[in-house]
Amino acid sequence: MKHLDYSQQSTWHEAGETPLQSPINIESKQLVDEGTDHLNMVFTGKTQYEDRVVGEQFLVSGTLQVDGQTWQLERIHFHEGAEHLIDGYRHDAETHFVYLNGDKVLVVAAFADVSTTATTHTIIQDIYHTSIAATRLIELLPQDHSYYRYTGSLTTPPLGQDVTWLVLKQPIVISSAELALLHEKYPNNYRDVQHIAARDVKVVADR
């Protein structure tokens, strides 16, 4: 299947004319402290591959408890080159866990960086090559679930609005082979950062 052309992203208008777009550059000096929380993420079943115009997706079940609400995990996917920047720095990759609650959307974003010590890390390779137990998806998450939170949009057309973003602060480490696989599958599939406008970005520490 032919995938979305990121070199043409300046033509992605649709809902993109509205100001609260994603991704953004998160500036550590502009954060609003929101205290502590713990993201209770549960994964069930097995992953199921599905190719879409926006890239290869992995359908999977699970739940997330946050704000006293239960969100249902729909799918995960990867970006080679992180979409969100931290003080202008781009991590090597970013995984998106897409959750739904009725017509509301929430995305947990997890950064990843290549490390020479991660030669045995194979979760990304395994996901692409076979259906895996969803419980293994915890390998894509850092132990510390501290996160940044803001309201934005989807990062691919139709660029849907009112998306809650929880961007985990700590990256995981992946192998160079895994990053090479992401590059092979869909190189540089990240949207340019968008204007933050008047939005607050909150920081929440794990507890």
C-alpha cells in the first residue's frame, strides 16, 4: 500500500487550519506542575497487523486508567524520528498508543533512543514479523511513567482535534537494528512541530 507522503505535509490542510495542532516542541521552562499520577496500562490479547495509508498499524486490546476514566486501546504504531521535541531535541523514535473513550481520543507517546547496549532488544522486530502477546508491549514503555500532558490533534490527516496527549518523559533504549527496521518500513515519518499557541503543557510525576 502507498503510504502518506511526509514530504507533502504542507498540503495537509483539512482540520489543520485550527490552532491546536500536534506535535509540539515541549519546553521545560514553560511547564505547569500538575503533581503526581500513575498510568495504569494493561495489555491483553495479541497484536494484529493492519496496513493503512497513514502507515503500518498494530491493532491490540488493553485499557488505560487516567482521570478516573477507562480508555480502550485501539492500536499502536511507530515513528522513525520522534514527532515531539523536548527543548528542540528529537529522539530517535516515538511509539504511539492510541486510546478511545467514546468519541474522545487519547494518545500515549513513548520515546526511544538507540543504544549499543540494547543489542538483545527485539520487541519492535518481533512486532513487525509476527503476532505477539500484548503483554510484551510493556517493553516499549519506560519504568518511570512521568509524563507531559497537553491538548492537540492527530498528527496525520484528518488531523482530528481535541486529542489528549500524554508524552512520557523517559525514553527506552532500542537496538540499531530496530531503528534500521523502522527506517526501512517508513523513513522519517514524523510531522513537523506545530505552533503551541496559548496552550499549557503540564508535567505529571509518576508515583
